Amino acid sequence: MTAYFLTLLRLFYEFAKVGLFAIGGGLATLPFLYDMADTIGWFTAADVSNMIAVSESTPGALGINMATYAGYITAGVPGGIVATLGLISPSILVILIIARMLGKFKDSPLVQKGLYGLRPASVALVAAAGVSVAEVTLVSLPSIEAGAWSSAVIWPAVILGVVIFIAQRKFPKIHPVAFIVFAGVVGAVFRFPA
């Protein structure tokens, strides 16, 4: 019981760090999740890919869905609740503090420059997350590690990604859920490697 309680505390702590520093939305949490996969071992990089798929396919904010999923696979339902609370707690505290102070400092050039400086950091975190997702989804890391370069690219996933990208650009009125369902069906039928 003590080990389980410590796991819950660690989940809260780790996701509170993510919530405090992942500026830029749900995809900005991905570098932190990959770091957790490497350093703590609660889940693997492949699990993070599954988290993305589940989180993108379910209603709600991506970061919160991913925290709930990660907490659940780590420590069950209590883990999902604790990880979610850990993720949102810093945001709530920061928003309350800023709401009290922003009225006084909103026109300050220093505050404006600070907020402007957060934009490139957000772009970098989201770009790093995109590269990480592409690496896990489109490239077979075990094949690369084994030196089998000819089978390193997961061509069905690349082709599906290109087809969906083109279809989404050509038919912008089709709801994104239709593309998600289509990709899920194609992946299930052809059983793309994980």
C-alpha cells in the first residue's frame, strides 16, 4: 500500500511539472511524456503513441486525456485521477495568480515581451512532439537498431498519412472525426505495426 501511495504522489508530482512547463497545448506535453517513458519507465514510447491515438479520438483536451490515460495505465483509476489533477493544478494556480496581478501589469512592456517570448518556446515544443510522433509512427526503430535499413520506413503508415493529408486539404468540410475513424479502420484492417 505504501508503494502504491508513493506512486500516486509521484504521478501527481510528475504531471504537475508537465502542467507547469508544457506551454502550448496538449502536444507540448509529448516531450515530457517521452522523458517520463525514458527515465521513470511507467510506460514506453509505443505507449505514448497509443496515448496520442486514444486522446485524439476521445472528447476533451489532449493533454488532460493523455494524463488520465498515463495515470490509468500506471496506477489504475486512482492514478488517472491523480495524474489529471497534477496536470491541471499548476494551471489553475497560475491563472488565479495572474488574474489578480494582470490588471495591474497588463500594459507593462516587460509582461508583453515575456508573453511574446513564450510563443517560440510553444512552437518548439509542439514541433519536437510532432517529430517524436512521426519517428514512432512512421519509422521502425527496431529495424534501424538491427541495421535493416530497407524495412526502416513503415510505408503503409506513410501512405495513409499522405492520403489523409491530401484528403483533408482537398475536402476541408469533412469533419476531422471522419478522418480519425477512417485511419482507425485502415489501421485495424491492415494491422500496421506498432
